[in-house]
Amino acid sequence: MATNHIGKPKNRVDGLKKVTGSAKYAAEFNAPGLVHGVVISSAIAKGRIKAIDTHDALEIEGVLHIFTHENTPGLAWFDLSYKDMDSPPGAPFRPLHSDEIQFNMQPIALVVAETLELARFAALRVKVEYEVETHNTKLADSLDEAIEGKGFRAGFEPPKSIGKFEEAYEAADIKLETEYFHGAEHHNPMEMHASTVIYEEDGGLTIYDKTQGVLNSRHYVSMIFGIKRKKIKVISPFVGGAFGSGLRPQYQLFMATLAALELKRPVKVELTRPQMFSFGHRPITIQKLKLAASPDGSLQAVSHSAYSETSRFEKYVENVVNWPKKLYRCENVEEIYKLVQLDMYTPLDMRAPGGATGVYALESAMDELAYKLNMNPLELRLRNYTDEDKGKEKPFSSKTLKECYRVAAEKFGWSQRNPEPRSTREGHNLVGWGMASGIWDAMQTPARAKARLSADGKLEVGSATADIGTGTYTIMTQIAAETLGLPMEQVTAKLGDSSLPFAFLEGGSTTAASVGTAVKYVCDKIARKLLKEAGKIDDSPFKGAKMEDVVFRDENIVDKQDDSVFIPITEVMKLRGLGTIQKKTTALPNFLKQNKYSRNTHSAVFAEVKIDEDLGTIKVTRIVTAIDAGRILNAKTAHSQILGGVVWGVSMALEEDSFMDHHYGRFINHDLAEYHIAVNADMPDIDITFVEEEDHVVSPIGVKGVGEIGLVGVAAAIGNAVYHATGKRIRSLPITLDKAM
Ligand code: MOS
């Protein structure tokens, strides 16, 4: 389909604001009389606060109040059945609720002062005495305490075994048993979590929050503080990185709201970088895999089990072991998913939660199997290729993974690979090639949108979604401009405002399919209204015309059969005396149609590494990836999404590791000096291809979503390349040089 905007490599419509610093983030909003809150974090992992002495701190002039569990009872209430839109089973953490310490760095007080410096200074003068209890933060030592990973959570599919694993495994010729481990990872977006809460004269609240869902934040504040929703406005026009960290309301929102309500003043609370390590992480999982195949490589049996950490108060579940049945044709699959409750905060979604880690283990094990079979790893994947989700016994709504493998292998030059590990050298370096598959969910969630066309031909579209840097503003603008035949400059997209029509959290790679469809539908409504009005104009060539008879192009309604017959949109507005046309609509997924299929995005990832034989230093020198993600709305921002995912994957493979000092039960490398993330200098050439695909089952606009798939598979491809380079199988992430030596 010929288009003017959709699919093109358009610049971000918010790009200028971002690079010039005029894009405002949650901590950058101000108000007359704004005061600052600093959070005090617990120094122990488990026990009680015996005494908290705020006397010296309160003496300091300019210190307004110190909120602790002792002076907050009754100020905020918690119904334990309360859930946010992304809650796992359990009861969310309740800040300042009691003297009980449940995890290290638990927020135990908020110091509010006239300036940030004063609040910080005063916080140092608060003395806390603890009654320490023995904590346990060690997953590996606690596997016998594991409980079933189950319960309801948005997007979570409980594990389900099929066929007869044990029998098939016993009977098979080739068997492999292996175990994978990865460290914890923490979100480190540039923008730290912050909330600026303005107390309005009428008792209402205007809240600038760092969030992936303004409606989720509003729901939280409404439920916890017992305030009517219509009195709460949550605003979040820009988000400085999130990818899961902003899905759930975090404690800075609670603290700032509490203080604003009590002091009746505007309050800002921004977490420090170390405090970014206090509210959730990608949980460590210990994964065991058993694979059995016949000599030709056909999988006979697969067992994937995972043990993952969670808190004592919530059972954080994600889809770790659910992927073999979707990736491979195998009749006998065992899936086991267990949790161990530890004295830590509840883990938190991080880009492709479960998939990034589960597929890492699966695709590493597949590589091991390929070597055992003496088979090309790519051929092993193709031998077991499936057009059906074996678990659901449903076909895929679209799956172009074969083409992904073909395109990426060819671009990479995979056919030139010497199968022998440790066979390729370049001076000091051992060179290795590895590959892996990736898979993620493709979903449309219900979303609403509104649109307003003005007499001057300017259009505004809005939905209460978020743009976490992914390009939501831009694709909303493109879809609206395309549908009504307007230049993009004439369209303004609004989001990140709780007064806008409903959208679900900006997560799970669902936004383009969901909000995109709502924007399309609402603009279609405006188009229909315009055509109807055009038909009422005297001597109109569009009398009785139907939508199929016309196109909206170059700011005109144009006769499809005859280009010379057209009327400018602004003329219709003028001649019909219309000031504005306003519409609102709801886009609901077609569940009946969707339920007949399994819906996923797929990828193939090929990686090259060079490892210094003497020093063990690992450099990823090339990544080639091909992605099936349905229709691509914006070639540039979609490419950037995958680029970001690959960078994250390199980071996951080689750098990121939140190190827990179990003596204290605390993550100790809690700053960017010691928590390493991949930087520009670590980045290889990254080659990205989107294979030709549209999927009108996942969404009416053909989109499957690109937010997360770019990451899945990258760590496995790199690990597999490290093996090929060195002959050493490293079964734990990150692959640091001490392990590679
Ligand atoms: Mo993503 S982890 O769904 O923001």
C-alpha cells in the first residue's frame, strides 16, 4: 500500500524538544513554594525499627517534617486486596506502614525541607536503631524452599507440560543436560524515578510522575489515599527511559503524595542513583534444561525448569520456561517454574521479562546440542522449525522466522563458518561466531483515543499512553496524518495525561498495535464525518459518496476514480460552518479472531566476538539480526528500538550484574561506576533487517510491536560465539573475562 507517512523513516516529532532540553521530566516541574523530600533507606534487610530519632534533624531550620511509620498511621490506608495494573500475586509493598523491615534499602522515612540540600543534610542526622533478624537472600542455597510459580498476572502464562517427557527422554539416542545462570540486573535509565506532587487549592492533586502508565499511577494514589480519581491529575509527557521500571507505581510516588497531602504544599521526591537499586530487578533464575534428540537432530524431548527469586510479600512471575513449545516442534515438553521467597524487594519487569532470560538458556542449550550432534546450529533450528504452537495447538498468526534465519545468515556470512571451536584466529584474538533465535509476544490491548480537527485543518489526537522513548508520539502522529491525508506538521499527538482517554500501560510491546489502532479508528471517524459534511455542500461531487469511493490526500478529500475531483478539508469545515470536529473511540481487540492463533514476534541473531587469548577480554564485533514484527510503522524509530534491544543484549551478555552482598542482603554495586552497562565504545556494527510481514490478526493495522524482541536471543548468540571462539562453554551471565580465561 502506498503511503505518505506510515513505514517511512520519520524523525521523532519530539526529537527537537529532547535534544534541546525543553522536554520536561517528572523532577523538572516546579511550583511556587515547592519543597523537597529525601528518602531514608533501611540499613538492614530484615528486622524491626527499634527507635527512630528525628529530634536533631527537626531542629534544623527549614526542615518541615519527617514522615516515619510512627507518625503516618491513618494518613494512608492500604487495602491488601489492592493491585496495580502490573501486580504479581501477593500484596504490594506498603511504605511507612509499620516498624517491620522487609528488605535492605527499604524506605523508612521521608525528610521534607525547604531545599534539597537541607533535606539531605537533615536525613544524615536521623538516627535509627534496628532489631536485626536473620535474613536470607541466597537463591542457590534455598531451592528446597521453592514454591510453584503460579497465579494471575497480566501477560503471564502458567507453565504447561505436554506429552510424556520422561519416557521420551529415556528412549532418545542423544541427550543433553545443562544448567544456566544469570545475575540480577537493575534498571538504570538516565532519568531516575521522581514524583512532583502539587497540592491544589481544592484539595486535588496534580502529579508529575515518572511512569509508563499515568492511569496506573492515578489508580494507585486514588486507592491508597482514598481520593476520588477525578481530583487527581497525573502528567508524564516524557519518560527518560523505563522499559519496565515505570510499569508499577514506586515508593517515591507514595512519599511525595503523602507529604503533599499532609503539608498542603507542593513536594518533590527524586530517588538517588543508589536508591534505583532498591525497588526491583530482573530476578536471578537458575535454569535447568534437558534436551533429547534423534541422530538427525529432531527433538524428542525438552525439559525446561527455572527457579527464580521473589520477595516475601509478592510472587513475581514471568514467562521463563514457556518458549520451547513455541520455538520448536517437539511432542514432549516439560515445563517447571518455581519461586523462592527471599528477604528482598519484589523483582520487576525488565525489557522482555522472562523471555530475555528463558530464551537465553534455551538457545544456549540448543547450541550445546548442535555441537553434540555435530550439526550446524542453524540447521538444528530449521530441523525443528514449527508452524504451530505445540502448547496451544494453534497456528501462528504470522511467523516469518525462516526468512529471518535466511536473511541474517546470509548477511552475516554464516556459510563461511568453520564448525570447529577455537579454529579461527586474528593475531592475539580468537574469533567466534554464534547464533540464536528470539521470540516475544505480540498483543493488542484495549485502548481509547480522541481526536479534534479544527477549521484550519490542524488535528490533535490523544490517548493516556506513554512514550518511554520508543516513539509513541511519532507513530500516533504518522497514523493520524496518514488517515486524514495531512502533513505530519499539522498533527499534534497528546499522551502522558490521565485526563486523556484510557490506554493500558506502555509495556509488553503492545502500544503500537493498541494505541495505534485506536488512533486509526478515531481518525477514520473524523474522515467519515468530513465526507458526510462534504456531501451536504451545494453541488458537491461527494453527494452520497462512501468511504471506499474517496481517499484523503494532501489535505483534500479526493475522488478515487478521478484525481481532478477533490475538495480541501478546510473548505468542508468552512462551507459547513464547522469550528471543530471531535470524536472519541474505543479499539477493542477481536478476541474471537485472535484466540484461534498463537501470536508472536520472532528474530534471528548472529554474533561475532573477538577474545584476546592472553587477557580474556571479549569484544562483540558484529551483530546481524532479522526481525519479524509485522508491519513497521516507522522504519527509523523501529530500527532504533531493535538497536536499543541489541545494545541491552550486549550489556546483559557481558556487563550487567547487580552484586548482592549476602552478609548485608544488599546490592552493593549500586551506582554507575560499579554497575557496568555497555557504552558506545562497547558497541559493534549492528545490522538490522525487518522481514516483509503484516499481521492483521494481532492488530487491524498489521502491527506486532518492536519494543522487546530486539533483546531476546542476543545474549545467547554472544555466549554461543564465545564458545565457538574459545571452546569454553560459559553457563553464567555476564560473561566476564575471568570466566572466559
Ligand atoms: Mo516492558 S518490561 O513491558 O516496559
